[in-house]
Amino acid sequence: MTLPDRSALSRRDYLRSLVAVGGASALAACTSEGDDVEIPSGTDDPDSLPERQHAWNDALTRDDDGNVRPPEHHVLVALSLVDDPTDEARERVEAALQELERAYEWSNEGLLFTLGYTPAYFDRFDGSLPDEVDLPEPRAVIGHVDAFDEFDALLHLASDHSQVVLEAEEGLFGEADEFNGQEIETDLMDVFERVDDHRRTGFVGPGLPAEHTDISGVPDSVPEDAPFFMGFRSGFAESQATEDRVTIEDGPFAGATTQHVESMTIQLRTWLEQDSHYQRVAKMFSPEHADEDLTGDIGEALGGSSGLTDERIEATESDARGGVVGHAQKAARAREDGDPLLLRRDFNTVDGDTPGLHFLSLQAGIEEFVRVREAMEGDDLDAPNANNGIRSYIFPNQRGNYLVPPRSLRALPAAAPDEA
Ligand code: HEM
């Protein structure tokens, strides 16, 4: 694959472009870019790491308002099994993952990752997934025809350093010799093949979206400090499910979670250039947020909460009848006893040279994702399409469901681990 033109890009954008391209030559270019930052090494005792693969929050930093700050760079590596799982293959996967944990600190400065499995992966086993695991085949949750993740597994790599996600991926597939200076002994090559067409990449963090105005669908009007393309902060603590809430508590997969990944493109120019800031706030949050100027330019005025009171959530239907309804307000209708059901770990992308979002969320079961997604779509609401939250600006094109097992079962688990 052709590497991006170094002279045409800022350093940050160049590094981001290298992650998007991937491969050994991108890694070499990234390394020679000389990011002098020292990457902290990992633990000598990988078994001391949390049993939940998705236990990332305590390993991440928080912003001044106490909201968890996600890692800046992400790669979703789609994987397909070479042969049916054997004990030898399981040992190999576990050994390779432990090498990552020894090489990189379990943090945003080092590397965080999860390995999740699709329903298609579990279909090969005689036994079935236990009742506690709600993992249906992916389907078109909302009206669109979209494509589904039908490969076997997805490795989510995340770090504040682009060279870490690249090096981890390339090292696992024989295209790097070292993880953070430590010689690699075990890779994943005899077990998994990468499904290149489904490899996805992205970024999140203040200022990163505005670095991508070289892409034709990304206008110069992307706010300078916004962490997301659409111009607002997201992931406020009070609007996120806790890691406990999304964890499967009982059965052989206790400690697991389910993951949904919905990929979409965003009609960013229309969003940023056709609508006023007032309209964007009303459509993203709620009309009241716009009337009372609750967000500030990019949501900085909101602190640790998206400002969704019970009254604002309950007003969703009447706001819609009034002509405009907010995305966050609609989605919050699916809260249970006031608690959000999804732990969102989404990030923006310019995969395919188009602005988009990989919406990655964790929840106790996929049915909860579907419920929230339907509430977010708001087909039941009486608002014109263009004013029904952000739905007319986003175009989902792919989705997948995964089980992210507990760490002790992360290496090629059987569908019924108790019987295996
Ligand atoms: C480009 C696409 C999207 C953008 C820019 C976006 C942005 C936002 C923003 C700014 C908020 C309010 C701030 C916060 O509380 O974090 C929010 C809340 C939320 N969004 Fe999205 N979102 C997008 C897609 C989605 C999708 C596909 C879903 C799937 C269901 C979703 C579900 C939610 C939920 C559940 C909340 C929190 C509601 C609550 O407080 O209970 N969003 N989103």
C-alpha cells in the first residue's frame, strides 16, 4: 500500500495516516518519525491484570471534569481462524497476548486491548453459548441494508501512541521483531489470518478531528479543539454505563461483556455548514440545551454530565412535535432506573478517505444495544427527518456483534466452556 506524502501533512496527521495504512512499511515510517516518547513497559505478572478484558477505565486518565479520557489511537483488527481451535492454538494465542502485556503498560501510555468473538466463531462448536450470553447474529437494527461482521474475531488495540498500535498489530503478524524493545517469541500467524477488508482505524481526542481537513469530506469548519468530528465532547461520565453494568455476572462467561461495532460515514460538511451552532446543539443534545446555551462551543460548559435531566428526557416526544429533538435526549430514553445501558468507546475515522465513526459499545447483552439504538433512531417521534437528532447526517454501513470473554477465556473459548 502507498504511504502518505510526508511533506503534505502535519506530523500528527502523518502518524494517523500511517495507522490507517498499516503494514510493516507504515510501522518503519512511524518509527523513523522518531517519536522519542518512552513507552512504559508492562507487567512481569500478566495474571495480575484485571479478569475483565474490558476493565480499561482504571487504567485511563480522566479530564478535569472526571470523565474518562479514551486512548487517542485505535485499530480494529478483523481476524479469521486458519483451522478449528485446538489446545495448542489456545496456548499460542494466550502466550502472544501475554507478550503484549509484558511489553506495554496496561494504560493509555502503553496499550489496552480486547479480543472479542462473533456468533459465526461460536457456530463451529457442538455446544451452544450459555443462556447468560445474549449474542445473536448481527442484523439490520434500523431500516438500512448494511453489511455484517461474519469473520471470527476482532482485536481492538488502543493507545495514545500511534506506533504502539501499529507495532502490536505488526508484531502479532510477523512483520515486527520486537514489542517495545522486547524480542517477540510468539505470534498469531498459525492461528489467525487478518481480514484486510475489514480492518478499521481511528482516533479521538481534542484537536485530532481538526487535523484531517486534508480529506475532501472534512471542512475547515471542524472546531479546532473538538474531540469528535461533529464538534462536541461526548462520553460524559453520567451518560456512560459503568464497567460493572455491562458485565455478564453469571455462568461460565462471568466477567465477559458483549460488544457491538457499528461503522458509519458522516455527512460532515452539511452538518457543519448548513446548520447554525444553535441548531447543532438542539439536534445533538436537546432544544433546551440550545435555548439555554448549556453546552458552550464544543460542550466544554457541561462538565461531567450531558445535562440531561429527567424532565428533558421526558420532553422528547413533545420536543419532537415542536419540530426538533436531540440525539442524546432520544438515546437517554432507554436508560433503566436512570442508568445508561451502554458503555460507549467510539472513535472517529477517515477510513476510505471519508469522515466517519466506528461506534463501539459494550453492554451486558446485544438486546440492550438494539433497544438503545431504536430509541436513538426515534422512528416513533413526530419530527421531520432532518431535525430528528443526527440521524439524517449519519450513514451506517456495517455492524457486528461480539462476545468479549473474561481474560481467562480470551484464547479461543469453546461455546460451552464448562463442557469443553
Ligand atoms: C456520529 C455519530 C454520533 C455522534 C457524533 C454522537 C454524539 C453523542 C453526544 C455528543 C452525546 C451526548 C454527550 C454524552 O453524553 O456523551 C451522545 C450521547 C449518547 N449517544 Fe451518541 N453519537 C453518535 C452515534 C451514536 C450511536 C450510533 C448510538 C447508538 C445507540 C449512540 C448512543 C448514544 C447514547 C446511549 C448516549 C447517552 C444517552 C444517555 O445519556 O443516556 N450514539 N452521543
